[in-house]
Amino acid sequence: MGFHWLSRALAFPSTDTADENGIVAIGGDCRVERLLLAYKSGIFPWPLARHLPLLWFSPDPRYVIDPRRAHIPRSLKKQVRRGLYKVTADTDFVGVIRACARVPREGQQGTWITQELRQGYESLHREGYAHSIEAWRDGALVGGLYGVSLGRAFFGESMFALEPDASKVAFTALLGNLVAWGFDLVDCQTRTDHLERFGAGAMRRRDFLAMLQASLQTDTRRGVWRLDRTPLEALALLQGSPDDP
């Protein structure tokens, strides 16, 4: 099948046209308006390498975490309770995305975050749609993640860790706060062992799109985020998660 090349027009083809790898379109730009349209349509950008055109994906199946049913492994619960890391939100978005750009995403190939894409997400952050969750130790940024928030959906993009479990503690704090804020889903995009341990499960694309459209009926929690729950308090909201054997 032929691929759909994007023009300057703000439009994407139907996700039903995605190929077996989930590719919906090629090319285009990283304007705020295009990124927002993509996420609202269940599509996300993924540059496989710097020398290739930008690819836009809507895979089937889609991997999703319901934050209310997230699974926190026993070892991570112990790490959260140790209190090694201070966790914040939207304190150093640029530092987080640049750290993520220096390391590959677990379980996926060629995960370059290009300068163009980074600038697009930084613009989304300035507009109040993209957010970072940071883990700090002794005043140094040692882990974190970033993603996009629309309605009651959070679209996870990338994470990094310079110290053991730093990004996982940050993610645990995020999940608990999302529960407190009434979020429906965390979009994990594709399967990884790491996210599967948090309870990520496969959904048919059409079911994911239906859930997404329902989540978009609520106003977006736009602007600078401040976490209402510490990692330990967030963990308490997730205690329905059974311990690993």
C-alpha cells in the first residue's frame, strides 16, 4: 500500500488506513496545532531515525493503563517508601525531554527525539498541554518522564533514569495523581515489559479510539501542573495493586 504524505494542511487520514506497523502518514511538521490534532485523533509522532521523515502512528493493538487499576510491583513500593527521590511536576520540562532524547526508549528501536520534535513538545508545554514529572535527589535531576494531557487522557511519551527506579517512582507519583484528578487512561502506545509491569494492557484500536473520544469530552487540565499527592500519598491511592509474589 502507498503511504499518505502530509501537506501543510492540518489533516490526517483515517486511522483505518494504517499499515500493519501502525503507520498512518509520513512527513508534515511539529506545529502545536498538528500535534494536538494527532493526539485527539489517536495518532502520535515517532521519528525512527534522524535521517528519515517523521512517521505518524496509530497501532493496533494499543497499550493502555487504567490508572485506577495500575499495578505497582512490591519492589517499587519499597523504593517509594524509602523516600529517596523528591518528585515534582513541570519544574524542568526542557531538562527532562533533553535527557530523554539522549537515551533510547525501552523495547523500541531507533528512538530519536529530533530537534524539531523536541521544539514541538516544548511549545506544547508552553501552551499548557505537555507536562514533565521530575525525580530529584540532592537537588539533581535523576529521572523523569513527559507526555501530553488532553481531557481525561495522558499520553506518555518518554522517560529516563540516571539512578535506580527514579523514573518509576516519578511514574508512580503521576499515576496516583491522575487517579485523584479523575483521569481515565494513560496511553502507552506500544508494548514494553516495563509498562506491562505497571498493568498496561492491549486494546483494539477502535476500542481505544472510543475511550479516547469519551475522555476528550472533559476540559483539559491545562497549564502548569503541581502534584497534589507526594509519591507516598500517591502510592496509597494505588494500594489496590496486589504485590508481586
